[in-house]
Amino acid sequence: MIGCLYLEKSIRDSLPAEVHSLSQHRFLTIQDQSEARQLAVFLRKAEYVEETVKAGELYLTGLLTDFYRTLIDSYMVSLRQTGADISLGGMIPTDDEYSWNAFLKRLDKSFPVQTTGDLSSPPEILEKRIIDSLTLKLLNSNMGCRKLKKLFSDTGIKGKAYNNQLTQLELFIKKFPVPSEWKDDLISLLKAPEKKFPDSLEEQIRFISSSELYSFISDKKHLLSGLDLMREDSKIGLSGPGPVEGIDFSFHEDNEAHFSIDSDWMPNLILIAKNCYVWLYQLTQKYSRPVETLNDIPSEELDELRRRGITGLWLIGIWERSVASKSIKRICGNPEAEASAYSLMDYRIADDLGGEEALAALRDRCLQKGIRLASDMVPNHTGLDSVWMQEHPEYFLQLPEAPFPNYSFEGPDLSSSPDISLFLEEGYYNRSDAAVVFLRKDNKSGGKKYIYHGNDGTSMPWNDTAQLDFLNPEVREELIHQILLVAEKFPIIRFDAAMTLARKHVQRLWFPKPGDGGAIPSRSAYSMSEKEFREKMPEEFWREVVDRINTEAPNTLLLAEAFWMMEGYFVRNLGMHRVYNSAFMNLLKTESNSEFRKILKETLKSNPRILKRFVNFMNNPDEDTAVTQFGKGDKYFGICTLMVTLPGLPMIGHGQMEGLTEKYGMEYRRAYFNEEEDRELLDRHEREIYPLMKKRLIFAGAKQFHLFDYIVQEKVNEDVYAFCNSRDQDQVLVFYNNSNTLTEGRIFRECTKAVNSDDGERLDKENNDIATLMDLNETGYTVLFEAKKRLWYIHRNLDLIKNGLPVKLYGYQSKVFSPIRHQEDDEERRLEKLKQKIGDRGVPDLDRALRYSELEPLIHMMKTFMASRVIDTAVMSDLITMFSRDLNKIRKILNQNKKPVREEQKLLEDIIRPSFMSLMLCELNDTSLFYMTRFYQLWTEEKESSIRLWNRILQDEDFAPWLGINRYKDILWYNKESMDEAFWWFSILSTLRLLNMRSTELSSKATDQHISSLSRLQCRLGESEYRLSHVLDEDTESMNE
């Protein structure tokens, strides 16, 4: 079938010569998409059709016209083959011949033909005119063709004969049986497409191309081409990216697994992205000195990255960039713009970044610190004016003529070489169009090539790039050679837009199968069968790359930016070490939790090794920053916890941990926002995220990873992520509630998980309960440390076996349990006693909590004394008796039951009374009382001087939780409130020691010296800026010995 379009005489007569040459006397033929586009341009300019009418609509209308004509003609031939001597002239009633003759004259006038016909004409001539009239009637009554009705309007031919012809045809056809090769009568076959899809021309043609009713159409190539053209028309212009999709685990193209083997460093990789020019600018501001080349990056900055847990540094934009790309961006309004980082001149380190020498120096420094460098490669395309464009134009996908007749290339010459000129289509500059090609002109020969821009079919073409031709085997080999050269410099290579080079997408985008076109405008005209395409591209390009890398550069990690449901295929079948998991960011941001958990479950069911190879991120250079998408609160930190604890590779965005909000364009040379690091956000990372990053090896693998359903009242709460992982003897449990509502539930059994052989074959599946996974016995206890709140929780194994593990989660709360201990109770049943006492609550120090029971009578007595200054003698042990003597002395002084000596009075007024009053104003919890009691124990046991004991307490790790001591940037810091509490208690105890001296030893000098020492210590506290080293007193002789 071809397109044939009826044109009313006045319109046909106005056709220009180049269009008129396509015309037959009866109708205008449209042989292909190019002719349809040419006709559409003329008809829109002449205002015969609306501006919105596309070439595809013209082509499909022409195909529908040919369908009607061919169907009527073929049906009549079949009737005659049955032996009936009939023609369509037989449908005309004898009493209606006058009106028919009049109608045929009107038809000849409006739609003239070389050989006119009337009722006296030979039957074959008359039948052709009746087919014309029937077709015009069907077209004018079809609502799917209403936008083009002006072209073949039946206004000038209407009348009794014309209006009744379909009814007469139906009566005539019913006289004959339906021929055996047809599935219905002629009238039903003619009306079926419009009846099924009355308003859609496109759906009518799709129905015709796929329905078994129309077996007489042996070649459907033109029908499919017309549908492709319609899809292409809908893509022309500026559009946005497609929706987030899931992951396809069918692997139908190649079911054999080809997982690449990780080197030992790869599972421990945590990657951070840095937009190179912007980062150097920010480092210049931060360190107040020029940081202009890669080798200028301060070592202290690299040290800080490593301290946080970063082991991979992705430098974005280090290659020599396209001069044309920079020119385009500056013409379009940014006078400071650099070329895009993905529009490359050549794969050599940019000169203004220091070139190859600067890279080598930085690489060596990073490697010494345990950081490996990563770089981009952009194999799909090059810059508009790349070295290959200058030297090998045959490497690129091109046409000898512009694909659209309205394209114009009169803008500025973008070439940096005198040998060639390069011109963008003008629509790009005024944002009226997104042309698919640009013009390359050879200034020596004058030859012109229209070369396609890089394009993934989801939005506008990348107009500063040139698309490589992957059906050219020389191109594929040259690219592999280039990848191997890059692998000599970088142990990690990220492939931009890698999915576009999978065979199925190379064909879909550039050489579509008939009927599968539409991704890139104009390319459906170059359709290929799958067989023909596979002959030209027999192997997957990425399979060739991986095999060559594994042989020639085996310590290289290959990371693919791949979407379109191909993530599993890229790592399982093509052998990529890692692949983007964009669903992590997109679905968690929108809290589409059931969808994301479905991806996790289906991955585990298919092959858990795929999960290990996902790259999880909260933003990437093409997206808004992490804090813009997730905020800075609990939701951000909950999802960040998932990112660093799920199997795979965590990838952290530029400025993410610092809380920066600016999205850096790939053409930026500097940051435009004046932003400072968010100190509070960094501190929270320090407490909650960095410790997890440093345990990456526990989380990276998938073999011991188990995902749980979180059950609330017998139903799964899809908002909660619960999983465990382990390595050697280290086991971790992670929970996160990605919603703003409180939930209380439990985990009991893991989600189904496949057990696969090394070559990917599924051997079995497992679905174990938590008791089996943790190897619990009924008599023991499981003790879990929640790392964020720093609390220990005790669970009886028998409860876990019967009921699962209960966990309460507030909105956006995350919990990480590590370490996890399994232990038996001792003879004194201290674990059970403690469990009975604390229930489901946590304790900050399990060992101390267990020892707490030994000191509980003393602590109770201290509580009583603080409240009423009464000693509970009924519970006194030897230790309590010692302490009670001191407390009674204080009580007597406080109550003034005896007349104190002058020195005692001074100590009372200056130290004892203010210290005790300060303590009594505080709400001393059990933890504080526990540490105060331990402090007193040491006091009575040790014979050191007061100040030496004070210094020892400050440096004792056992007391660090009480004092709130933590390390940040190699400095020990303390908590002010806790240190004040400790100092008050130290003041009391040191003064008690002085008071217990014999009256002859309690001199004014000793009293004054003691008060002075405490005053000096208090001053140190005030001036310490919370640094522990500034509190330690080096003058150990200044207080009583």
C-alpha cells in the first residue's frame, strides 16, 4: 500500500511544480515520509490545513484512502473469481440513472480524471469512478479525518446519488455470498476501523495493520511507516524526560549470566561526585589560596574525605571540552559558561586543569590515602567539533540532505578548525525547535553532511554533540581502544547514557523495526528488520567492552548510567560491575514505598547478586541537590542511612553532606550561590552516617542480605524498610520508616530470596524466619545496640522465636542495630533481672547496667539523701557505711548541728553548699547517679591526689559517655552539662577528703589552696571551648595529696 490523497481541483491546481510532480489525475500519491513532509509544508503555508496538522496525519490519511480503494477493488475481484459476472455499476438502480449521471459530472468537475465516466462507459471505467465516489464518501464521514476534510471536501458533489451510495452498495453486496478468503462482507470491512476508533485516525490505521480481517494487505511496511511518522511528529519540539520505570528481569535477549568478578577493593567503594571546575573554585574560597589545577587540591581536603569514609572520587569534567559547546552556551546567554562536561573535544586531561601531569600527581596522593579516582566516558557521542569530527566524519550518523524541508542553517559558524564549518539549525537559538541534525561543511571540497546530534529519545537532542554510528565496526573498535586508554589512568570508569548503546536501543533509536519508530524524528525512514540489524551489529557493544577490559585492564570497575528497565541486564548479562539505580532516589523521594520494595523483592527473587551491583544515590549531576529533594531532617538522614547500608555502591553528590542547594550545570566554571557549609548537618553526618560508611564491607554484599516484611496487625506496612546483613561475625539490622506516621510492628520472616549458582542458574529459594537467620536457641538472649541513640536492647530468644522482633518507629525514624550479641544469662540471672526492670526500653551501657544492680542500694540511698538528707541504714553495706559517714558529715554541716571550725565554715560556704545546691537543683537520673557512685568508689579505693584522680577520670573511657566525650577532626570534645555535673561532684568529694583531715592538718593555707585550685579548674572549664585537653590540669601538686 502507498498513500494516495484526494485533492479538490482548486487545491490541486495550486500545487507548486515540485509537489505537482507527485500527482496523478485522480489523486496525489505519497510514496514515503519525505514526500509527506514536503506536502505538509506547502499545505500549511497555503493555509489549506491548520498549522497543527503534521506530515504523519497526511500520510495516514493517504494510507486510509488507499485502504478503502484497495479493499473495494480486491473484494470485487474475489466476487468475480467465484464466477459472477458483476461490476459496481450493478449497484445503480435503473430508476436512478439520471441522478447518477448528474453526480458523475459533478465528480469529474471537482475531482477530474483523464478518462471521465458515465453510465454508458465500459464497466471497468465506471467501476473506478464509483470506487472514487465511495472512498470520498467514507473519508468525508470519518471523524478521524476531520482536520484534513478541506482537502477532499464533498460539498461540490453532494446529491441523491452520492448520499445514498453506501446504502445501495450494501443492498447490492448482500446479493452475493462472502468469498471464502474474506472474513466478513465488504460494508462491515469498510466500516470496522471507524466503528472501533471513531475519533482516532492513528488507531484506525493501527487496527488495520494488526487485524486478521485484512489479510489481503500483504505488505504492511507503509502502514507501519505512517504510524512511526505520527510518533515522530509528536516528539518534534521540546519535551521532558519519561516516567520512572521498574526493572526488567526477563533477560530474554541473552539468558546466560556474565557477572564480572570484583577486585578486593570494589565492595568497599563509596563514591563522591565533584564537578571539577566548581570544586576548585570552592576550594580556593575555603583555603584562601589559589586552587586551579588538579594537583593544587589540598591534601587536607583529601584527608577529610577519607576520614568520612569516602574511597572513590568521581571528577566530573576533566577532559578537554568542545569549543563549539562553549560558544553555543555563551550565545544562549551565559557569558561565563564553559563547554558541557559531556561534549568532548578529546580524551585528554584539560590543559587548564594541569594536564596529564597534574592528574598523575593527584592520583598518587589519593591512592596513598585509600581513594581511587573515577572519570566519565561518553561513548555515545562526541562534541560537535571533536578531533574525530575533523578527522573522521565517516564515524558519525549522517544524511546527504536535511531530513526536514523547513530546516535552515544560517547561524554562526561554530567550528574551531579552518578546514570545516559547523552550523546548528536556527530553531535551537530561538527555542522554536530542537533540530535532530546539524550541518558540517568541508571548506576544501564544499561537501555537506547533515549529522545527527546525540539523542536518547526522551527529551530534546543534545545539540552540542554529534552522534556516532554504531553500525560502523571501525567506530566500535576505536571506542574500545579509547576505553582501554582511559582505564590506564582511572580504575573507575562511569559510562554516560550507557543504555543508549545496548543493541535493542541502538536499533530502536536509529534503525527501528517497521512499526517501532518514533523515538527520534526522521529515523523511521531508515527502518531495518531485526535480522538485517543483527547482521550489521552481531554482538552487544558492552559485552565486547567488558570482555576486553577483563582481559587487558582487569582491575578496572565499569559503572553504567543505565535506565529503561535495563539495570539487571547490564550487570547480569553484559557484565558491568555497577549500574545506576535511579529508582532509589525517585521512589523514596515520592514515598512510593510499595513500588521500591517491589523492586528489592523482585531483585532478590531473580538473583540477589544484582542487588550488590546497584549504585544508590540521593541526587546525581542531572538532578536537584539532595537537600532540595529530601530536606535536612529525619527523612534525609533516614534515606541516607538506607543508601549507605543497602548492598551496592553508595554515591554521594557534590555538596550533599555540606547541605549545599545549588545544582551545578555541566557548563559551570564556578558556584553562583554564596553558600556556607551547614555545620549542624555535618555534625549529624558525623554522628549517624560516617560510622556506617566506615563499615561498608558489612553492607556491600548481597549473599547474607535478608529483606523483611514489617508486620503491623497481621498486615505488611510497605512504608517500612527492614533488612539485615552480615560479614564474618558482624551482623547488622536496619530499619527505616519512610512516612510521617508512627508505627509499631515486628519482623518475623524474610522475603523470598533466590539461591543461585555462580553462573546465575537458580538452584533454590529461601524464606527463613528470624530465629533461623540468627541461629537462636530458646534459653538465650539477643542483645542489640542501636547505633544512633546509642542504647542497648535486650530480647529473650524465646520471644523472638515465637513472635519476631518488635520495633517502634516514629515518622522518618531510622534505627541501625550493631553490634548484635547472642548470649546466655549468668548464675545470678542478671540479664533477666535487667530485662524485667527495663522492659522494651534501652540502656546506654549494658555492662554498666548489669553492674548497676550491685550498686543499686547505694544509689537508692543517694537518691534518698538528695531528697531528704536522711540515711537509710537498713540497706547499708560496708561501702554504704563509708559513704554514709561522709554524707552524715555533710548533712550535719548543712543543718548546722555542730559549730564548724573556721576552715570547715569556709569550705561549707565556698564549696559544699553551692555544689550540693547545684546538684540538688538538677534532675539527676539513674545514669548520672550510677557514674557518681562509680566515681565515689574509685575515690575510696585510690590513694592518688584529688587532681590526679580528676585527670584520670577525664581520660578514662569508662566515664566518656557520662561526660559526653566525642572525637571530631582529631579533637576530643565534651558535653557542657555533663562536665558541670562531674565538676560539682568532684568539688564535693575533694572537699570531703579535706574535711576528713584531722583538725590539726586542716590549715588555712590548705583550705585556700584547695579553693583556689577548684576556682582555677572552673575557669578552665569556662575557657575550654568544650575541648577536653583544655580542662586537664597539669598542676598535679596544687590540690591535697
